[in-house]
Amino acid sequence: MEEAPEQPVAATDDGVRGKFLAFLKPPSLDRRGWALLAGLTLAVWLSTGFYRVQPDEQGIVLRFGAWVATTPPGLHFHAPWPIESAMFPKVTKIRQMLLGLPPNGGPPSGRDREMLTGDENLLEADADLLWQVKDAGQFLFNVADPETALRVTAESALREVVSRTPIQGVLSDKRRQVVDETAELLQSVLDREGAGIRVVQVQLNRVDPPGAVIDAFNDVQRARADQERSRNEAQAYANDILPRARGDAVRIVQEAEAYKSQTINLAQGEAGKYSAIYRSYANAPTVTSWRLYLQNMDALLSKSSRVILDSTGRGALPLAPYLPLSEIKPRPEPAQASEAPAGSTGAGK
């Protein structure tokens, strides 16, 4: 049998290489075609510089890896890649951090929560910190580990505020003041360091004395509560009795003033009346004397039921001394009227 002639292998490889090179060979274009291709390539390259920032984001523009600008939400443009690029961190999300935990994230212990108060007492406290990113550029590039730095700064601020507050205030009526001062101090430190973090809220969760002395501390607290209750009761009694006493004092003073005014007015009226009588007497003594005599006798006789008169008309005045019949004892004889003395006459009033 006759064998088929073998084709050379080198000739086959050259054919495949030639076809591949022909595929890669750019098409033959004239000057206008090359200009159109260059313009299209430039447009595609420039389009890589457009970017959109969402409402809950901030745009961070990096130029050769260095932060150069922060852009708000919306459509923006930066130099095309690889000159500039953009990052889009979330800034509206509120994040939570528990203060009082060990730095390595292990289980909490009493020593990590211990704080010294303003009156040199120890207490254990932990708090929740709510925060969010205010400036994404500062948050990403000004601080190497922003969350660790925030934890350390927040715990330091809380300890500083507690260190100038008495333990009784931290446990009762000054808790709100402690968290407000802590948030204010923490925000001022973060702004000074350019951390790009906004403190939303600080909340105290658990504030207790150390476990070794908590029973004795509770006894002291109960005694102070009893003291406060007694003080409040005494204050309530004082608030009740003092206004009433002041009211009674004012009423007595007003009554005395009224009595004083009344007495003075009566005395002035009597004095004025006697002054008028004296002036009248100075002008006409006889007439005034007779008028006064008649007025007094009228007032005197109006109170008597019977009057005895002297019919002879002897004496300085025709009016004899009177005798109320109620003071005369009747005689037992029936002929009392016929035995009356001669020259005397009984008359009605």
C-alpha cells in the first residue's frame, strides 16, 4: 500500500500565526477615521470621571491615593482614572458603642467600670454612646483607628465628668447633667482633633457602688432617704403653718389699725362736738346753758316711767327731783291717794 505524503508541521504553524496577526492588524483608516477613533476613546476615558453620591453618603475624592475633596450628595465629576478616584462611605447611619468594656473586647469586669467620684468614692458605671460620621474625609484619613480612639476618648471624658461630681449626684439627681457634660466634652475633643465624628447621645446604663460595699451603701442610701423624707415633711409643715401665722398677724394688725382709726375718729368727733358747744357757750352762755340743761333732762327723763313735779313753783327751777314709781313701795292702806300731802299733785309723764 502507498502511504500519503506527510505535510510539513512548520508550514501549518506559519499559517495559523499569519491568520492571528492578520486579525490583530488594525484596519487601515484615513486621517478622519483616526481622529474619530481618538475622540471616541477620549470621551470614554473622560466619562470615567462622572460619579453619583447617594443621599446617605459623602463623596471622598482621592488624587493618586491622597484625599483632596469631600463632595455632598448628587452628580459630580473628578479627573478620570487613574488620576483621581472616589469613595462613598455612609454618614447618616447612627452607630452604638458600649463604654466600660475591656479594650480587647473580652467580658466586662468591675475594674473596667470603676470610677472615682468628686467626693473620693468609687462606683461602677457603664454607658451607651450613639455617634455618626460627620466628615467622612476626616474620619477615614485623620485618625488611624477612629473607633478605638473614640472609645478611649469617650471613657476618658466620662471619667473626668464623674471625677468632679459627688457620688450622690451621679446616683440620683445629676445623672442628666453628667451625660450632658460628657457629650459636650467628648464633642469638643473630637472637633479639636479633627476626627470627623458627631456625638448623638450619651446614656448612663448602670451606676452602682462596688459589689464589696453595696450593702453598706444601700443602708446609707436608705438613711439619707429617711432624712430627706423628714426634711420634706418638716418643710411641708412649715409651708402650711407659716402662711397661716402670717395671715393671722396681718389680720390682727389690720383689725388694730381699724380700731385705732375708729377710736381716733370718735375722739375727734367728740372733741369737735365739745369745741362747737364751747364756742356756742362763749357767744351765748345763758341760752347754751339752758339748751344743754333741757337736752340732758330730756335724755334723763325719757328713761323714767313716772315723774313727780312740784306744783308750787318754788325753787330755782320748776322741775323737782324725779322719782321713778317703780322704786316706791305701795302702802297696805287702801286710802293711799287721799293721804297724799297737801299742796302736792301727781301727774303723768
